[in-house]
Amino acid sequence: MNRFDYRRPEAVADAVAAAADAGAAYLGGGTNLLDLMKGGIARPDRLVDLARLPGLDRIETLGDGAVRIGARVSNAALAHDAGFAARFPAVAEALLSGASPQLRNAATVGGNLLQRTRCAYFYDTASACNRRDPGSGCDAIGGENRMHAVLGWSDRCIATHPSDFCVPLVALDAVVEIEGVDGRRALPLADLHRLPGDTPEVETTLAPGDLILAVRLPAAAGAFAAHQRYIKVRERTSYAFAVVSAAAALDIVDGRIRAGRLALGGVAAKPWRASAAEAVLADAPPTRETFERAAEAALADARPSGDNAFKIDLARRIAVRALVRAATGTPDRLPPLPASPFAAAAGEIHHG
């Protein structure tokens, strides 16, 4: 690990100023960054610790009915907040399906949004990786790539974004609050992450020094609370990143879908909002036939990046299953194995 400067500011403006210099990085829970530093993948010259910044550890309901989640709220605290889970059950289910309880206690909302890919070639400093070392090549292309992208990839990078949390957030039109050197702004979460194109090393639309303060879920997202699910296929049921995942949310009125939301995880370098599928769902009956047509639309542009052609069909099937479960209704109690396609659900929503 290289030597680095360490700052622990007590005001947001001071944190932004300290992190605006080249080579600086923010430190939240550290569950991803510290691993990257130990492996020599990330070598920041300065760490700006966010632990003392006030007001970033709150879950608040705003005057317009939106919910604001501070960037320092832990994944565990958010998932186990009963009021939040009742309004946004797919988000709680996604959080509880990720990592171990110990990691969820440490990991933060802001850090979850900005976690780096888990591509094995990115983590192996002996391998060529354009995301880690621009211009070096991509050993994942032509390598072991069954876990890699089927949507939005380029000949420079086929990595995927690992977050579970981001998938239902994108489906529900979440907004990110950002403080930067030019002031504060709001950005749709769907616009935060970038597809690789020719510059896979540029992973987000954030500028140097930009600090995520909070994530907001609009009041309108509450309309989907009764019909909302997250499903995640992983190579083992616990503590594994998604091979494919799907978040589905439906607003059903008088036997028809007034509005539908669908997002996919594990298929691209960003959480993938399936807008074409949502157009199929609008004003359609909540039937399996509708959901199959929506899934076909969601994956219409998918193409394999090597040995992962199976992920395209798997993503279609998981999208259908998520939509079917959403149409059946949000369960009263989250299943013992959250987001598992094999889990049954019954009872009352309760995380405490």
C-alpha cells in the first residue's frame, strides 16, 4: 500500500475542497476501497474520511413525500428501517441480498453507488485492464467471461456493475444529491454511471471533488409499494454478486398495469433501466404473456461478450419471474433468503 495523506473534515465544504485535488478519494465504510488499496488497484494520494460530516446519517421523509437517505446511512440501517421497507420493499430486499451482515453494517449508501466492478481481471494487476490501466487492453475479452456484460459493452471493456441496491433505485427514479466545487446539484441515478465506450476508466459522471450527499426516492415511487420485487440469481445463495438480477414494480388499477418499472443488474457496466419493457407494460393486463413480451423487449439489444450467451436467456427468465412476483403482490414478510428465486414468502414485512 502506498503512503497517503489523511483528512477528516467536519464540514461538507471542507471535504469537497480536500477531495478536489488530483489523486484524492473519499472514505466511507471502506468495504470496497480498502480492498482495492491493499491489492494495489487503487493508490490514492489522499483519503478524505467522511465520518465526521454532520447530517449524512439520516433517513428522512420530506415535505413532498419523498424519502431522503443520507450517504453515510449503512446498508443494514436502511434495510431494517420498517417504514422505509414498507414503502420500498424491493430496495430493502436488494440490500438484504447483498454481502454478509457484517459488511452491511459497515457499507454505506453512498459507497454502494460508487463501488467498483468485481471483474477478476480488474483485480489482477498482472492482467490487462483498460478500466484499471487505460490503453493496456482487456483480458476479459477472450478470457473467462461468463459473468460479464451482455448490454452496453464495448471492445474496450465488458465488466459489469456489481450493486444490488442500485437496480431497484434506478427502476424507481431515484435521484442523487451531489455537492461539488461549483455547488450543489441533483442528478438522476440513471445518469450517474457511464457505459464503457472508448473510456472505460471514466466510470461515472462525477467531477473531481464531487461528494454524494444523499439519495432521494420520489413520493410517486410509493405507488408501486403493493407490487414490487427484486430477484437475484447468484452462484451461491449467500454473499455472492449477481449473475443476473431484476427489480420489477407495477402500479395495477382495475386489472391493468397503469405503470410498470423494470431494471436489470449483472448485465452491464451500470444498472440497466429497461425502458422498452416498460412501454410494453403500460396499460397492459398483468399476465405472463405481457411479461414475456416485456422481457423480450428488455433484452432485444443484448449480445454475448464471449462465454456468457446463457445470461441473455437467464435475464429474460428472471425479468419474467420478477414481474410475475410483483403482480402477485409484495409479500407481508420478506423471505428468509431475500431476493432468491427459490425463496417462498409469507407473513408481515418486518426487519427488526
